[in-house]
Amino acid sequence: MFTMFHGFHLVEEYHQWKKEHRFGSWSPLVVIIGSGLLCYLMANFISHTATAALFIPILAIAGSSMTAQLAPFGGVSTLLIGVAICSSVAMVLPISTPPNALADATGFIQQKYMVKTGLIMGMVGLLIGYIVLIFCGVNGIF
């Protein structure tokens, strides 16, 4: 019961904060890329599914307050698809994906090599993902 009341209080506080701070004043590219980079950073340390489950509801609400600004880039769906892409390419540590955990458990691959390869693959994945995401959003594919 305490959790339920805490949730109601959190929603009320958010509505008060939303009146004072508008996401609509932010650049849409800053919101799209910034949220994706934050999601990528978190997904390297916790599960991809948990990261996406945490970010998607928050960004859906934030994106709904800046629908007009996100429209040229494909709308709120671009913001949410960006979070899914960014959480999927994060693979630096064994905790981030089950295949990484299995590879680490064999003992044949050292963690320093996983970090090095994961950072390179993550940066390439982010770059390609954002190029495709912005291209598709601008051209109205979604």
C-alpha cells in the first residue's frame, strides 16, 4: 500500500514539475541523441530489457509534451525506437547480454577484450543506428 501511495505522489510531483519545466523548449536532436546515449550507458551496466523498460515510459511522456518539435524527425516513435536501438548495441560487460555472460563464463575471453570490442561495436552501432533512425524519421518511414 505504501508503494501505491508513493506512486501517486510521484505522479503528482511530475505534473507539478512538468508545469515548471517544459521539454518542448529543448532541441529535438538533443533529446533524441541524449536519451539514446544515456540509455546506451545504462544498458552496459544493467540488462537491456530493464533499461528499455525504464526509459520507454519516461520518454513516451516527455515526447508527448514535445510532439510538434519531434514531428520533423518522425515523432515520438523516433525517440522510442532510438532507445531500443541504443539499448541493443550496448555490450561492453558480461552483465549486459546473456551471450556475453556465457562467453565470459568459459574463461577463454578476458574482460578487457570484451570492453575494448564492446566499445568499438557500440560506437559503430550507435552511429549506424542514428543515421538510419534519423533518415527514416525525416523521410516519414515511421
